[in-house]
Amino acid sequence: MLSITEPDFALPVLPASFNLAEHVLAKGMDAPDRIAMQILKLSGAERWSYARLIAALRGVAGLLQAQGLQPGERVLLRLGNQPEFPLAFLGAIAAGLVPVPTSAQLTAPEITAMAAPLEPALVIAAEGIALPDHPAPVLAARDLRQAETLPPGDWHRGDAERPAYIVFTSGTSGQPQAVVHAHRAILGRAPMHHGWEGLVPEDRLLHAGAFNWTYTLGTGLLDPWTVGATALIPGPGITPAQLPLLLKRFDATILAAAPGVIRQMLRAPLPALPKLRHGLVAGESLVPDLRARWQAMTGTDLHEALGMSECSTFISGSPARPAPDGHIGYAQPGRYIAVLDAVGDPVPRGTVGELAVSVTDPGLMLGYLEAPEATEARQKNGWFLTGDLVAMRADGALSYQGRADDQMNPGGFRVSPQEVEAVLAGLPDLAECAVAEVEVQPGVRVIACFFTAQTTDTPVQIERLSAFAADRLARYKQPRIWQEVAALPRNANGKLNRRALPMLWTPT
């Protein structure tokens, strides 16, 4: 039996005239008084009804259209976890523009390099977040706060295949790649509602991630609003240790977070959470011990999902079909996936191969921006290659076996080692360096930098290395461990043996 699945229902028919933002808010238009969003603080919450949310984002659309921006032009978002983020993101899409959310942690050099190929027509920015060195005008986030009082913009409807938004992911080349998604991408999220999230209109879903992360953006905002549910958003400064109190106080029925956040939450006893039905995790592997501890402390289950920026999630456990221990889960209903060998043919079940998803999946990206060769390189025999190694057992459950490339995944953020090494190459104290992930405890992986010193006369100051990295790399890309070695491991041809690096780590 081969490692391949057949979709159990037909792909959605793409409408002739479509707008992603309008689709997301259609249920809210039918129930304008329902609460769409609450910004949570320890002292209370800021409540947004669907009527207010829709009025505000249409006000943003009108504001952007009034500035003379043309459909298809790009808007770079430099925003944190604040109400202005979803207003700017969906407001731009409503107006026919293409928003580009980016991490608030990125430094000025990083965002400048990313902005150059985008050629944004506008930057929307919050105070205190690094801006690119780029001539595009900047619209302050505070100018969106009264958007609900502005004249509403018109929904820009058109071909569902046209670009809707762009997200960045690190590529194997070491440079962040701009992933272009179509308006149809929202239709590709429908299998997740039942096949992973178990999401219904009565749910109150709290997501503990940053808005710019595709996991948070989709699971924390777009999915609840598409079904007419309520998105609960932790406000600035909320720590993982405070999340259990918010879950209880605001009657959360679903929690979504990275496994690392779950781990931090379980460091202290949890209050009774009678309204919580289950938790969702993605971004990094869920180890069985963490799942078991969560089950014991809450009486609910954790359901893991595997996906990527290019196609979001398509493998998961769910309340209806929990993943067996040691497995990620199953193909979501309607997903056409396979486990392939090196030539692109499905392998027998039980054999490790590369996970692939059909190029017909409505959630799959249009491609990498201005990079047709990179887009084509990810496709083979009608499949999109994910780079994830898995094995499919007889009943279709998949177990994760690592990456086919060198991508790192600290805290749920995929990071290219070449990107980090290119920045650290400027360190004057080092002769050479290389980075890799090391597992510091079960399920906890961090970036480590292994280096040889320029000279043996003076010890290398680790504080200086850390400060250098902090000035040039977002926090999630910075090495947490610095270890001097006599030499970097290399093969007979002198090529770096990156997979041997973690074995050099010596805990102190």
C-alpha cells in the first residue's frame, strides 16, 4: 500500500468575483452584534463587535483608497500585537491591495533587505518598530484608531487567483523568501476548521502568538472570524505564566500556542478551566510527555498540526480524530498528500520519505515573489515538496522524521542557518563559525553557534558576540549558545558537516 491519500470531497469551485476579507467577515455581517475580538488585559478587555470590526476595516480600506493606492500595490506592515494589525491587514485586502506582515522583532538592516524586492507603495508602522531604509511613505498606526468613523471603502472584488497577501519565510538559500498567496487561500483553510481546530461559531479562541506569524494570523484571527466565532487576543506584556488566568477569566474554549508556550504554562499549577475544550499546537514538534502533562493537568487534549508558510497546515490531529501517540496526525479531509522518494514517486507505507501536497490545493501559494526558478524547484510530478520527512503508517497516521534540508525551527520559527551565518561572518573575533539547533531538554531546541577563534592570545568575549547578533538579527534568529571549538567538522571534500555540529555541544 502506497503512502498517498485521495481527497474525500471535491475542491471548492472558485467564484468569478471574490475578496478574501469579505469572505472572512461574511458570517460577521450576518451577526453584527456578536463579539468578534477581545483584546485581553489582566484588568479587563477591549471588546470589538463584528459591526465595529467591519466598519473599522472598511474605513481603513477607504483611507488607503483615498491615498491613491492602486489595486495590487503592496503595503508593508510594521505592527505589533495591537488592533491596528488586523485592521491594516484585512483593510488592505478589502481595498485590493497586498499587505505584507512582518515580525516586529526584525532589525532595521533585516527589514531594509526584505523591503527592497517588495517595492512597497506604503508602510504602516507602530511607534518603536524598526523601519526600512526605503522611500515609501509611512502611515502611522495611530491614524487607524478612528477608522470606524471614516467613510467605508468598497470591496475590491476580482479573480480569486490574484495576489491577496505576502508572507516571508526563510529559504534554503539563506535569504528570506517572499511567499505570494492568492485570495483563494482562505478557501484552503476550510479543511482545518473540522480536521484540526474543531471550530464552531460558539467558540472563543485564544491564540498566544504574534500576529505576523502565519500560525497566529490564520488560526487566531482568520479562522474564528470565517466561522463567526470570537478571537481572544492577549494584549502587550502578557506572559505565558498569565495565560491560564486569562483562559479562565474570559471563558476561552480553545487555546492555540506553540509547544514552548504550553511548556512555560505548565511550570505552575493551573486553575480549573471548565470552559476549555482542547488546545492546538503548531510550529514545533509536540513531544508525547508534554501532551501527557497537559492532559493530566487540564483534562483536555492537545492537537498538533504540521504545515508551512507556503500552504499553512494540512496534517493534524483533531477532536474528531486525535493523533496516535508519537504521530502528528492525519491528512485533513480534502487534502491530497503523498510521501515521496527521491524521484517523486510515493513510497510504501511505513517508509520514510518527503511529505508533499498536491499543487491543486487551494491553500498553496501562487509562488515566491519574482523567483519562478525557486517556485519550480519545489514542485515535482504535480506535487509541492515540503522538505519535511515523514512516514505514513497503514491507517494514514504520519510520524515526523525531521527535515530534508538544514532549516532550523527554534520556537516554531523556521530559520535558515546560512542567513544567520552570513550576518555573523562580520564578527572580527572569529575565524569561522557555523550554526545549528541543539536540544537542551526534551522538546526544547535553540540555536547554537560553534566557532573557531581568530587568535588564541585573547579569550573571545561571548557578551560581545551576543551584542553583535542582537544588533543585526531578530531575537528568534539569535544564537542562545556560543561554543568555541578546535575546528568545524568537515567531510573529505572540505564541506561543512552541519549535522555533526550538535554533537560538539558540551553543556556547562
